[in-house]
Amino acid sequence: MHTGVDLRTLVRVNGVLATSLLDTAVDLSRVLPAAHALTVVDSVISPTQGGPLTIDELNDHATSQCNRRGTARLRWVFGRADGLSESPGESVSRAVIGWCGFEEPELQHEFHYSEKPARSDFYFPSNRAIGESDGWQKYLLEDPEKAAEALADEKRREDLLRSKGHPFARWDLSAATRVDPLAAALTNIGVRRIGPAQTQMLATLKDRSRQMPFKRHPTP
């Protein structure tokens, strides 16, 4: 429990009182590790993720508060948040890519090699490399037929992009959080480093202090 002089707006969601999305996003951004705070802010400004807010709204709200905790973190997060990010995996990956010293990628770049445009999570213009942050939720695994169709479409898209000479790498959220697998994937496809690794920022990925431990209950 935390106390403070800044009032919070309460909303009722499915009969439960909660702090507003604006208050919650700003509060979490003050205290979460930077990469996790970025996932929060990306999600509330991303149309694809259903985010209804803007960076200006978040910044104005944070600035109006008496609370000065996490000001430097807010400045970093607000300066790097991007509404084009479509998943937490992409947000964390983007943070890790920058902290490892790799060049900044373009998000959701479109390729017009066929009637249906193909998009990539990350595109590195210097060598035309493509990076993909995989999340199993997009394959709709609860529906085997739709999952098979989605996997087939994904394979066709990847084959097309590879055939056009784009170096291609995939990783998941776990690989991004562990850093080395993501860094190795980008190095293997020739993505260049333009600066030194920010070891202090990379170390924040190991902070689990605000994660709720998962307890597996025995099956009755």
C-alpha cells in the first residue's frame, strides 16, 4: 500500500472499483523496471492493443502530480514509447535492442511484394534485416484449425521476405528478457551495433521485485 497527496480517479469495471487507466499507467511507470514500464505505456497508447490514451495526456498528468518519484524513469519511458508497438514482447525487445547498442529499428514496416502487404515487427534499414518478436497468442491455439491457418500464413510471409533477400530472425519474450539470445539473433543476421551496451539498464531486466509469484495449486 502506498499513500500520497495526489488524488486518484476511480472507475467501476465489471462491478469492481479500480483506479483509472491514466492514473494506473502513470503510477506503474514510476515504479516498474524501465522495460516493463515501457510495455505499460506502449499498451495504453497503441490502437492495436486497445489503448485510448496519448503520450501528451500521460505526461501532462504526471507533471501535474506532486509525486516526483521515478521522474527520470518517466522521462525515459515517455521519450521512447511508441503506439506502433503491438505486444509486450515487442516493447521489451525494443528496449533491449537499444540497450545492447544496436541501431534503432523501424516498427511495422510494410513490404509490397504481393497483393497483400507484409509487415514486420522490426526492420533494420542498414542491411534490410527483419526481426520478429513471437507471441503464441496470435496463433489462436485454442482453435486448432485457425492456428494451423495462421501458422501457414506466417510461414508463407516469412518465405516471401527471405526470398527477397531480407535476413530474418525470430525470438520470443523470454529470449528478449535474457538478452543474450536476442543479441545473438541480431548479430547473426548482420544488424550493426552503433554504440556500447548499457549494462546498468540491461541489469534492470532481472528485477522481479514487483512481480506476483505464481503458485500452482494441486489438482483436486
